[in-house]
Amino acid sequence: MSSKDTAGAPPGAAADAGTDLGAAGAQLSTAPVEDLGQAVPGSFGGVRKPGTAGALAWTGREAGGWVRWTWRQLTSMRVALILLFLLSLAAVPGSLVPQTSVDEIKAQNFKDAHTTVAPLYEKLGLFNVYSSVWFSAIYILLFVSLAGCIVPRSWQFVGQLRAKPPAAPRNLTRLPAYATWRTEAEPEAVLASAQRLLRGRRFRTEPAGSAVASEKGFLREAGNLLFHVALFGLLISFAVGGLFKAEGGKLIVEGDGFNNTLTQYDDFKPGTFYNADDLDTFGFKLDGFNASYARSGPQKGTPRTFRANIRYWTSPGGKQTKSAIEVNEPLEVGSSKVYLIGHGYAPVVTVKDGQGNVVFQGPVPFLPQDGNQTSVGVIKAMDVRDHADRKTQYGFQGLFTPTFALNAQQGPHSSFPALDYPALVLTAYHGDLGVDAGLPQNVYQLDTKKMKQFKDADGKIVSKAMKPGETLALPGGDGSLTFDGVKTWATFQVSHQVGNGWALVSSVAAIAGLAGSLFIQRRRVWVRAVRGDDGTTVVELAGLGRSESARIADELGELADGLTATAPPLPAADPEASEEPLPHDEGARA
């Protein structure tokens, strides 16, 4: 028995082998053949005939030629990879520049802080990357490229599945893996045994004259196609999800409720084909918020419990069901999911004017600025009468600290996120809040352009750090603000997403297809058995893989070992007999 590998072949052997193998080495892949173009650059129409008819025919042929050329380029694997790279590159600005669709306030703050580049970014669509014309163009081109690549390759693969394994080449010694020996067994018995052995190893077999042709590893191309189809499915899932999605945010104070209607949202961003009629019917009430924190060690202040306790209903006046919403554990109602996004505190205050009337009473959400819940906020009272019964408006701004601390470096701040020592630090204003101008105003900011700070008789600004139950008295008998207590609040995101399931299935399929295309080897094996001049049977085995790999040689060795049970090799004989040239199968096809 002997074996052979082409690693040590002369320089011209590879080309000779490709010519000699013929159909045996063809169609091991469904990759499209690169079009090298035509001999006449820039011309698809041949000779232009004189006259108007000739000109029209020429123009039509030229236009059709360029369309075909463009389509071939667009549907090539090279262009698909370039477009995929461009798509990933185009998504980078979306993570670096604040997106209006994600956080409009943050995007506006970026524009205000970067007045030089903001107009340029605006023209380039960098504040709305994923809905910009250039991003959509790359997305659509990739979509078309994948579709044009998948369809012809799928038909070609189906044709390969239906085709028979090609007959053995005339000269098997030219193949990368080769083995041969002589045996006393009959050629017919050797071929029958070889066919059984190959089928047992899940090869497709086809007898052809004095040889058995076999093929295996179709799942490699199936995995390749599955990867591309899955990528196509991902694009469709993202496109459908973007068109039919909807997201809305809502801040709810402990004890308050929410109904899933457009007017109840603090902000709402619908997809192109999503409208108010698509909103699921449900609502919920925030009964309370449980939050506990690590009190020692390197994780001090880290949340341990973060849970919103709610009661929800799925129809107006329907039965209320108790539930809880935690991080990564949303409430699912119909096609909507309610996620817990954030948490904070809302000081409860009572504001009285100079006439003793209660002009504002209730909780006011303050927004956290750090991990210890040092929070800022404003309180606005609009229908106010001062001590002289003059109409005015009051505004208060400052800090709320769940665990009050004070030092020279930071000033008043919170040293721990739990309500260990709550304090409310406020500065008071009077004048015009600007709410009557008809322009939208941020409820968490105080416009002090037309307001003045309250000052005492000595000209000092009125400011006070209050514990629950304490009161900030305004000078001149203009009223007071009492810190009554603290409630919690939580922010929720109501999300309607479609296509997530298909995107997950496509992602798993893409990984499975990629693994198959990388680890499964497409290979062909031929076994030939012919009667030699000395009356013994010459057995030849040869294998060919899509790419050079030691696995094809190892597999051929295992097949040879299995075949020797039926066709045992002859013992070492006369050296002249061993040097006798191997006969060729005259009936084999090149």
C-alpha cells in the first residue's frame, strides 16, 4: 500500500491537475464565478449601425449592458462584504453623537454646546443616523445585494443536490490524497464493499464503470447559504421592527397611575406605521418602590433590591392584578412590555402665599445627579398673591439629599442613596415663571430671567436646608414652603417591538450556518478496482476536498483500512512487479 500528497509536486503539477480533473474538481462551491468583463472596454453593444434605428439599438444595448454589469457587481460577494462593512462603519456616529430619536434633550444640549459643528452635523443627518438617507441607502443596497446573491446560489445548490457524483478522473495519482495496493479479491467484490463502506460513512455513491464515485459535505454549502439567508432575515427583522415599533416614557410618583394612551406619556416615539389605534389597552398604578443598598465594602451604595410594586389592569374598570417590575423583568401586556428604567425621590411640599392660601401641595420629582441620589429639582407655584394682594408667581430650586452631608469641597450633597437623613435645600424666587408665554417649558428647570430671589431685611438670599416637617418662611409675610415628607418615583419605558423573535431566530441560524461553513468540509472520494496484467486486482483510492486539509488524507486512510478487510493487500512481492506501472481505466471520463 502507498500514499501520495501533492505538497511535493513540481510547479506545473497544480495546473496539470486542474486540467486533468475536469468535472471531478468542479462545483465544489456555489460561489459565483468572477466576470472578467469584455474585450472592448466601455462597449456592450458591438458595432453601431448607421441611422436612427442603429443609434436606438446601440443605446438600448449599451444601457442593458451597463444594467447587467451593475447588477453583477452589486450581487457579488465582494460588494456584499463591502456594504456590510460600510453599514457597521455608518453606525459608529449613532453611538458617538446624541440621537434625537433616543434623547431629544441630550441632543439639543449637544447642539447648544457645539455651535460650530452642530449645523454641519445637522446637514449630514448625524443626529438622526438610522433614519438618514445615506444610512438607508447602504441598508437597502445590502438588502438587494444579499437577495441577488442568495437566489442564484440557492438554485445552483439545489442542482448540485440533484446531480450525481462525477466519475473518477483518468489519473487518480494527481489528486491530493491517494492510496493504492494489489489484492486477490475480485474487482466487483472490491467495488461492492467500497460502496457499502462509503454509504456507511454517509457518502452519496454512484458506480461508474470500474470505479465508485462518492461525495459528502453538502452541509458546508447549506451552512453558507443558511448564514446568508439568516443575515437577510436579520435585515428584514430590523426593518420591520423600525417601521412598526413604538416607545414611550413615563415618570410615575408613588400612589399615581398610568393609562396607556398618548396623552399620558411624557414622551412617545412611534414608528412610521404605528399609530394610536395600535396601543394596547392597559394601565397600572405604582403602589411603592423597594430599594435596598449595600452598606459596607467596596460595593457600598450599590443597589441590592430594585423593584416597583404595581397593580395593573387590562380593561377600563377591570380586575386589578398585583405584580412587580424589576430590571430585566418587564411587565408584558399584549404586545407591549413595560420596563423599569430609573428611580428617585419626590419631596412632598406645601406652598402658601401671602394671603395664607395653599397655592401648591403635593410631591415634586427631583432628578438624581449621582449614584448617591443627590437630586435637583424645581417647584413652581403660579396663582399666587403676595402680602399686598398683588398677583405674582413663586419658584423654588435646589437639592434633595436622601442622606444629607456637607463639606467644603462638595457643599450639600448625599452620602448614601437610602433615606437615612433626608433634607431639602431650596432657594426661593418671585416674579414671572414664563409659563404664560405659550412656549413649552421644561418642568425640571426654572427660568429665572424675569424673576428675583427673595432676600431678608439684611439683603441676604433666602435659602434653607429643611428636614421633613420644617418650613421655609418667605420674608415680608409673602408665604411659606413646608417640607411635609418624601415619596418615591420610578420611570418606565413602554415598548412595542415587533420582529424581535425573528431577529433572535435569524441570529441563531446565522451562527449555526457560519459554524457549518467553517467546520464542515466538502469532499469527494473515488475507489477504482481493475484487473492488472498479472491477474491481480489493482485498488486505487483518491480524495479531493474543496480546500487543502489533512482531514481528507486521514479519512482516506480510514477508508483504506476498512476496505482491506474485503480486499487484503498482497504480501511484498518481486520488486519488478511493484514497479510495474498502474493500468488506467479506459472507460473513465476525464
